[in-house]
Amino acid sequence: MMSHDLTRGEGPWPWLAAGSVALSLLMLGALLVLLAGRGLGHFWPAPVALVELENGRWLAGEAVKEARLPGAEGSGTRGRERLYRTANRDLDDGIWTWVALETIADVGYPDELVVLERRRWGDFIGRLMAVERDGRPLGEGKSAWTVLQARLVELEVLRDEQARLRRKTIMPLAARLATGPDAEASRDLARANAQLRELRAEMGRDRLVLESADGRRLEQPLVEVVRAWRPNAMSPVEKLAAWGQGVWRFLAEGPRAANTAGGVWPAIFGTVLMVLLMSVLVTPFGVLAAIYLNEVAHQGRFTRLVRIAVRNLAGVPSIVYGVFGLGVFVHGIGGSLDAWFFEEALPSPTFGTGGLLWASLTLALLTLPVVIVATEEGLARIPDQQREGALALGATRLEMLTRVVLPMATPAMLTGLILAVARAAGEVAPLMLVGVAKLAPQVPVDGDFPFLHLERKFMHLGYHIFDTAFHGGDVQAALPLVYATALLLVLVILVLNLTAIFLRHHLKVRHGALPRV
Amino acid sequence: MSVLVQPRSTGSGPIIDFHREASCLEIEDLSLAYGDKPALRGLTLRVPRHRVTAFIGPSGCGKSTLLRALNRLHDLNEEVSHEGKVLLEGRDIHDPEVAVAELRRRVGMVFQVPNPFPMSIYDNVAFGLRLLGGMRRRQMDDVVEWALTSAALWHEVKDRLRASAWSLSGGQQQRLVIARTLAVRPEVLLLDEPASALDPISTLKIEELIRNLKSQLTLVLVTHNMQQAARVSDYTAFLQEGELVEYGPTDTLFTNPRLRRTENYITGRMA
């Protein structure tokens, strides 16, 4: 390898080349920093300001950004306004408030301001006045916060119990009853449902009395509160813990409020499962095709033509594959499967609609050229002496292929798979035609036979980004989640690729590098 | 076939009468062409059993082509067509009843560039045995040790049989390839310029190995190093432009060639 000294007189081209590399790296870094900053910052408990306006009104909220008033002149605070996230959708119309800086009389950060994450109406920002049980106060004033925290922990326990009861008792019983009448099962089911009602009643006993910054009162059933924190009273360590908890919930929970809140677990699961399924489908096809082209077929005009066609397939826009998948897999094959095997379910389709299997197949088709080309290059790199060596020892052509050629070409196949995964995991357009869903809280794998439900629709991180960013009611509120989801998508692809790279490295170490010829 | 006298000597002592040697391979009027380009034109020669026979000649004379015809390695290339016969122990190797894999086991081959497989030293030697199958672990260990010993490599690798074959030096790799071939007990060993990619010391080791191996099997060597042919072979065939020019005991061919063309070539006066 020659190394070029940039300072020596070689003209401007080394600088140009080095400059492009630097620029690419910079843009890549900026992309990740933007995604991480905007996305992960969302989970950090921001300080909540209590703002007194000159007209005597009060409001409480997190400062989001500042902007110049349209048409305004001047400097300093003149002509600028600030956006507060004041939440409380149930009290006000929206959750955002623009305030002109000139009209602000005072800004404070009192400890007692609480933020509640709720299942309905979004967050609440204001003061906690009391916690009541069955109408009698459990704690008021300062003690209310301590009581609330204790109640939230107990609520979490009750929720777990409820979920366990549903999963372990009610669902199996319901499945048993679905197969036919069963006196014992229906008795058990009735008992379980009664238990469930008891739990629900227990959870519904507590109410919070809240007051917004401008003094309006609100009664809030505790059961709808997911999380509560007092950002102004938190130490950095507590904030970090709250941040970690927020990130974890984002990763582990399902979406709420039409994908504008909650987590993305079903989407992560759907993305990874679809990519794995696609890999399982595309690898054998691609490898066999490459073997045929490189090892079996007569090398002539026809194979050259096929090669050119395969390479060009890699350039076909992905939506075209989506249309193909819709026409052939979903309507063609899926429709026929429904007509043959799922007639009793018609007219509601089983396989005749988009689903995990059809999406994986479509993406497998999309990435097939990549795998073929990479594998073929790997096969072509194997010196003929290796093949002849095996044949000269009395190996048949099949034995030569399976024992010498394919093991040597495995790293190349994995390279193809890495490229395929990278392409497939990021595709959204074809998926919209063949099986992705806006909301599919049931992941396609569960305890019911046959465990892997290939006909189910699934969620996908890429589509989730698209849906959250453009189809939610409040784009501003959902934007941090869009960034966080985008970062997650990058990380998922990274992890999938690193797995394959690790595997490839492991194989290379086992077999050693190819000998130089 | 002329099995008249078993060879009396296997060393490089005085050569006994060429015409009384038992044949292992008999090539009868063999012609071979790549597409419409002829490479061999009507060759006839006998390769005596348990002797080292060398094919020499200028580049492109067809000596490697001839060698590869002896274990049907040309089958891989669709463009190659042939006429004539090659008899191995009296049986035509192109007979449709001959299984080509079985033939190649009986006629082993070592190539110019060492080509160990990307596996451990042990697995390389055991490769052919595993293809045959039906061998116990202990038995296989013994054969591997025997083959490596025969190839004069055992003492260098016995402590690292699990190491990658590609970690060996070029000379060691070539001896490993010979051991790998010996492990399936071939009757004939074809060597296609086995030392041309090696350093002088490794070359000497390979040559010594060739001389030692002829007590076990018949060797055919292609080389363009005439000193090498003179050092290790019992018989030498000189080929030019796909034709057999002269064939006879090595001593005679090098000291007293019958034809002018042969003399010119071995004395380096080739035009």
C-alpha cells in the first residue's frame, strides 16, 4: 500500500478525495447526533416552568423553542415568542401555548409542579392537591405526593396481576370453550371474570384531585395514570433513572393514543421477525441460483444474459416489487389458499390479505439479486485448484461443492445477506401494499398453535415512523417519537448486520483467508 | 500387456531393460483438442509400474494436458474432445463403466500450486477417506499418520494436526497435498510441476520424497526443470507441439539422445 502525503505537491485531488471522505463522515455523524439528540432527549424529564403573564394569567409547561414573531423588529426579548408544552388536553383545547416574551411577568420553577403521563388526554401538568379513596382523602397537600407514589407502585402490582389472569387463565379457557361447550371451563371462566372485575374495582377506587396552573380543578381516576414525576424536584440521578425508565417503556411497550405515545415493541418485533424470515427465504434461493450460474451452467451467451438481468433486477424500484407482491402473493396465491383451505372464513380473508409471509416473500424477491451477485463473486474468487484438488481425490461434483466450494464461499454469502438485510430492513414502500399495519398490538408469535402466525399483519419501524409523522393528530407532539423510532431503526439494522458480520468473521477465522494466487 | 519381469531395483541404480518393464499405464494413439485447437496428436507411450516417468518439453507442448488426460480431469471442460485410449492396468479409463471418481482415487494428482483445503491439517488428509466413508476414528487416525509419514511431514505437524493447513509453509503445504493424495492409496501419482512454486530446499525434499515413493506406486512427473527430471526420473518423454518426440530411459535420453530436436532442447539450444 502506498500512502500519500497530502502536503506534497500532487495537486488538489488528494485533498478533494480526503475532503469527500471527511464530509461523508461528518454528515453521517450529524445524522446520528440529530436522531439521538431529538429522539432520546424526549425521555429526559424537562424542567416545568410556572409562568406569570402580565395580564394576570398563569400557565405551567415545558419550554420547547423560541421564535421571532412574524413581521417583528427589534432585539432582545422584543418581538420574540416562546412555545410551551402545557399539556392538559382535557382542560384546554390543545397542548401547546405560544407566549410573547414581552408579556411574561415572571418565570419560576416550583418543586410542587407534577407531570402525569395518562392513558387518555395525554400528559397533565399542574399541581397535585389530594389523593382520595372512595371519596375520602388518603393524603392532602404535601403528603399527597408520597401517597401517590405508593399508590402507583400498588397499581403496577394490580396491573401485572390483571395481565397474568388474562393470559394464564382467561385466554386458555376461552380457547377451550371455542372448541365446544364445556361446563367446567365456563364455570372457571365465570370465576376468573369475577376476579377480574374485583381487580378492576380495586384499581378504580382511587382518584386524584388536580389543579392546573390557572386554578382549574380536575378529578383524575388513578387507574389512568401511567407515570408521575416532579421534574423540578428531581436530582440529576433521579432524572437519569426516569430517563432510563422512559426509554425502556418506549422499547418494551405497545403504542397508545394512535401511535403518538407509548412504545414501539410490536414494531421492533415485527421488523426483526420479518427480516429474519426474509433471510431464511432469500438465502437458499440466492445461493442455489448463484451456484447454478457459476458452477453448473454452461458459460455462454445465455448465462451472460441472465447475469445482466439479475443485476438489473437490483435496480427495480421497491414499490414495483410491492405491486408484484400484491398481485401475485396476496391476491393470486393468498386468494387461492383461502379458496382451498379457509373457505369457512370467507369472505373475510385469511391469506388473501397482506401479512407477514407475503411481506417477507416480497422482500426476499427484492433482495434476491443482491444475494446472487455477492455469492457469485465469492464463488468466482475460489481458485480452480481447490475444485480440481477435491475432484482429484475422487470427490463427485456434489461433494466438491458441499465440502470445499460452499464452505469457502460462506463469507461471501453472508456478505450478500448483510447487504440484503440492510436493504430489506429499511424498506417501507412495498410493505404498505403487502402486509404492514398501522396498529397490530398482537405480535405474530404467541402461545397459540402454530405459534408463528404468518398470515397476521404486523407492525414495522419504518412504517411506524411514516405513520407517526404524518397521520397523527398532533405532529409536533409525535415528532420526538419519530426521531427516537428512526434511531431505533438504525440500531436494529446495525445489530442485525453486526450479527452477520460477527458470523462471517468467525467463519473466516475458522477457514483462514483465501490463499493468494 | 507385457508383464515380463518385475523390476529388480527401485533405487536410482542402473536402469534395467525398458522393454521388459511391466506397464501401469498405456497410452494408445491419444489425440486431444481444445475446441478445434489440437493439443495432443496421436501419442503412444507406456508408463512402467513403480517407476518415475517424467514428461518434459517447452511451454505449451502438451505435457500438462497429457497428465490431466490420465485421470480425466479434462471432463470438466466441455470444449475438450479426445480420441484414442488410455489403459490403466489394461482397462480403458474412458470405458463408460469406469466411475470417474473411482478412477481419480486410483490415479491421484498433485498440482503446481499447493492447494490444501481451508480446513485443519488432519481434515485435509482425511478428506478423501471421509469421501470413501465407513472408516472408524481410530483407523482414520492411523491412515492419516501413515500418509503424513509417507509424505515426510509427520514430524513437522504431529503436534498441530488441528491447525489450519494454510498456516503451513509452501513446501509443507505441497507435502501435505501429497499426503492427502496418498491417504486414499492411489496406484498412480501424477505430479504437475510439483516443485516449481517452491524454494530450493523444499524442492529437494519433494524430489527425495518422489524417489522414496516409487516403491509404493507409479509416479508421473511433469517438469520444465531438466535437472529435476534427470535427478528423479527413471524414464523421460520429450514432447513438442503435442507430439511425442523421444521417449526412453532418462540416462539415455539425456546423455545420448537419438534425435537432434531432443538434443537441442536439453542443451538449451531451442530456437
